[in-house]
Amino acid sequence: MDLVNILNKKVLLIDDEKDITDLLEDILLKEGFKDILKAYCGIEGITTCRDEKPDVVVLDIMLPDVDGIEVCKKIREFSYCPILFLSSKNSDIDKILGLSMGGDDYITKPFSPREIAFRIKAQLRRQQYDGIKEVCDSKNGIIKFGDITVDKLHSQVYNRGEEIKLTAKEYQLLLYLAENPNMIINKERLCEVVWGEDYIGYDNTISVHVRHLREKLEENPSKPKFIVTVIGLGYKLVKRDE
């Protein structure tokens, strides 16, 4: 994997403790990173993330203005870059909450700054691997997850080799989710992409289409494995390493 490419990625540190951001910045610079941004409150972090489009975010949960969980939710409305939480809370419930709200990693304080640097590199490597795999798959227009195959060239979907009949909107919805695996997509974005309309008034329409997809693709539609709901945020298509 191209280490130089990883070190050229943009890192955003969001933490109200200047000593911590300065320490992390020093370590990241020593590790070879060149483009490091810092924000000292939640609102500043959201704005910086939207404007600067970092490749990875290190986010403290305890911020003076907006809780880090809320910051993560806001960032997920426009960015799917990896988010690594920093927190003094180390209970399983806190970790699960952070990860379920869109976080990709959870690091408890006190921490080793060098460990954070390596975890950042690990997230960026994963992005590169995923990108390479998607390019390879897209050459023949095939997307696979579990027993499901999406044939983009022929606009067909198969479950264990048997063709599944979808409506045009169901197919467009599934395709967009499948092209953005493991990413939380909010309903506003789905409405814009699939229906080409503003979200207002489409909540029930989206829910119905998601339900129909689950009925056609999931072994147990009431307990979906692939098209899952992230409460308060949207939907994501879960694609595990296979």
C-alpha cells in the first residue's frame, strides 16, 4: 500500500484541550503527516470539516459547546470520512453508542499518541484497500454482498443466482446504497439521488421502498443483515469482508 499517499491525507483534530491537539499534531508530523487541521469546539469542527474536507477526523466526545456524538451525526450528513472518537468514558455502552452513531474507532483516555497515529494510518489503509477492491469489481459492473449480486451493466439483481425483480426506484435505491457500502446515507440524500426531489413529504415513500427491498432480499426482513436502519441518521448497506 502506498504509504506516501497515506501521509498526504488531511487529518482534522477536534478537541478543546489545546495540549492534546498540539501533542497529537507533533506526533503526526513526526510520523510523516503533512496536512493537519485543528478545531477547539464542536461548531468549529463541523465547519472546518465541511470546508476543508479532511480524509480522517479525530474527535473528542467531551466538547464545550456540542457533544462529540452530535458533531459526528452532523458530519455524517455530508462526509463519510473515518471518525476516531477520543473519550475518557470506557464503558461498553459508550463505545457502542459512539460507533453506532457513525464512528469508525473509539480510543479511551489516557492514550498513546503514537497508537492514535497508527490507528489513523490503519483507517486510511482500509480506505485504500476498499477503493482498489471497488475499482476491480466495477470493471465488470458487478457488486456483491452476501448472496446478493448487482449487475450494473444489465440493471439486474440476483439472490443466490436467482434474478430478483425490482422496480426502477427500488433498483436505484439499492444501487446507491451498494455503491456506498458501510456508509450511513441520510434520507435527504437518498431522496435527492433516487427521486430527484427535496426530502419533504418523502419520508414514508423512502421507508416503503426500503421495506420492499428487505422483503425481496433479506432472509428475515424484520431483522435485516444488509439494509439496516441507523436510528436518527438514515440507512446503510452492510458489506462485510468476504
